[in-house]
Amino acid sequence: MRGTQGKPYVSPHWVTDAWSAFTDDRVVRVAVDAVGGDNAPDEVVKGALAAAGPQLNVVLVGDEPRVRALLPPGAAHLSVVHAPDVIGPGEEPATAARTKTGSGIVVGLRMVQEGAADAFVSAGNTGAVVAASVLYVRRIPGVKRPAICTIMPAMPAPVAFLDVGANAECRPEFLRQFAIMGQAFAREVMGIPEPTIGLLSIGEEPSKGTPEVVEAHRLIADDERIARFRGNVEGRDIMNRLVDVVVADGFTGNVCLKTIEGSARAILGALRATVMLNAKTKLGGLLIRKDLQVLKDALNPEEFGGALLVGMNAPVVIAHGNSRARGIAQAIRMGRRGAVSGLLPTIARELGARPEAV
Amino acid sequence: MTREEVFERVKEILVETLSVDEDKVTMEARFQEDLETDSLDLVELVMTMEEKFGIKITDEEAAEIKTVGDAVDFVMTRVDA
């Protein structure tokens, strides 16, 4: 595999370095929900300050006096737009998106709708971000459902995984579209030139899975827009990186994502506890401490920042709810990458050009 | 506007905004069962109808719109013919 050179794993920088190394000369404006997420506004503002620069202007959207109080004097390439309301974690998404027009989420997405910003980032209520994106930024024509596409720190290199929560139930046609959008995401945002695609199921054979998955397998296999479909993959194949892109419905994807996160946490916790057991194990831990830190960084979700809602007319990045400054900064950079790369035109061309034949 | 004109415009919204199959859009078509729309699609439909027809639809009124015919009838009562 390119770049891994026989290492057991590569760092997230394999993907994310390109997000900071601008090869274009555009000035991209990213609107950021300053009050969404567990560590807002402090960590959001810190992340915005770290990401902002001459080619990446950040617009912080939230309670203006509160946000301004956190900015150092002379903070450049950064502005604030007032939004007094907040959409709380328990609020019904579609209603909140329609009625709370003074919230950071709605104000920020309307800025994108009106052309005042090129991308949007929020660590707030995911359902509300998805609903408000659909209502204001709108789907690329031809896209039936947007999907939340996350980057999993698999071994030896990261994989794209979608949908991890936007659509609980999916018709086969949605899964086919997710495969096309995931392929575009892997190429344009992750820099994987010829991504392989796998459909998550309960067995390798095309006949395995729910009727929707079996039919989706047929649609994807027959679709010339999907260049390298490897067939079905199983849950264990995700972290072992059998393919570059894994496609699933949102319910399965979300359960899978959280299972993987929980397992990683449990194993790392057990590893830490083992190291602390006695003098011998502590010595062993000291000897490999630096190597373990590299592994810990490779598994740190803050390195990717969040997930991209693919299928929208502009990049919408859903940052992890507990994001700190690093995660926010990376999410903002992912937003910029989404805006300048071929992601949106590729999806528009491949999903808009022809009617979906079943 | 005539009923037919309103129907054509509602159909256009459904096809272009919600990517619904044009062949399935009839006056009797039910949004959820026949056109396979979900609750977010319906919110989007209501907002687009408000914009395109210059009308306001409350959440209670929106909850009663179950078929394409219901949507057309609603617009006819709000827009000057």
C-alpha cells in the first residue's frame, strides 16, 4: 500500500497533511458554530484561531459578546457573526432547524446558502445540523439522501465509512449513491487515487444480508461509475482495512462506529492498566512509551476532526461533540479541503447526469 | 392559478428538490407510502412551497397534508386564483 512501507500503521497525517498544505490560491471562508459542542465556545474559538489564515478565513457564529471576549486583540482572518439562540442536544431536529433561525447552526448554514461562506462546521446537535443542511444548503440535485461520512483510523491506514447516522433505514438506491459519494470522498478528501469499495454485510457472498443489502450489491456491482467494488465486507474487515471505503445504512453504520470506538477504549484502558500492574510492567511501559504514544495519536479522532455530510451543495463538517481545539481546527481544514477539491463537482456529475436506472 | 398549474408546480418541487420520480407524482399519491419521503423531506417540501407560492403553512396545517392532492388543495385555498 502506498506510503505505509511495511509499517503496522500510518499516522493520520497520511491523510490530513494535504488539508493544511494549500496547493490552490483560493481564500475559503468557513462558518463555524461557536456555541455547539461540549467544550464550546472556548475550545471552538481556540481551534478557529489555530486554523485561520490568509487562505482560510473563519467566521465564528454565536453569541457575539461571549465569543469576542475570547479573542485576542488583532486576531486576523477571523470574524464574528451574532446568533443569540442555541439548539440544545435534546431538541427535535427538523422543528429546531425550521424554527430556531437565530441559532448558530441555522445562521451559519444560511450564510453558506447565501454565498457568504463556503463551508460550515459544527460540534453541536448532529440531527439539527443534518436537518438544517437539507433545508438551507440543500442536496446536490440527484442526491436522494445525504450521508455522514467519517474517517476511521484503521490499520495500516484510515478508511472512509458512510453512512454513520443520517439515515436509519436505507433503500438499495441510497446505498448505491453512498458508494458513489464515498468513492468521491476517498479520492478528493483523503487523497486515495483509486479507492476500493465494500458493502457492509453479514457474509461475503452476494446473497448474504437483508433484501436491501442484497439488492444494493447488485446495483453497485452493475454500476460503471463505481470503479473498484470489492463486494461484501464484514464488520471485522473495517479496522483491518480490506477496502478503502465501507458502505452501510445509517443504523448499522452508527452501531458499528460506536462499537469500534468503545472496543478501542476498552482495550487501550486494559493495556494502560496492565502497564501499571507492577515494576516489571511499568519498566516495559516506559521502554515502549513513545511508540505507544504514536499509536494513541493514530487512533485519536481529534486528528480527523469530524465527519463530512456528503451530498450537500457545500461541505458541512460534523465535528465530534467533545472536540477540543485540535479537533475543531482539523474539522475546519477538512471543510476547506471539501470546498477546493473535486468532491462537489464529482458528486454533481455522477449523481446528477443520468436518471437512476433500477 | 388553476388547479392544474398548482399541481404542475408542486410536481416540479417534488422532482427537483426532493428527487422524487416524476412518474409517481399523481394527485392521489401519498407522500410517505407512495413517494417514499421521510419527515425531513416533508419539512423541506413545506418550506419550498412557502417560498414558491408566497404563503405560510403552520406545523398543524402541514401535519394534515398527506397526499399531493392535499398540498394542491391547500395552495388553492391560500393563493388568489
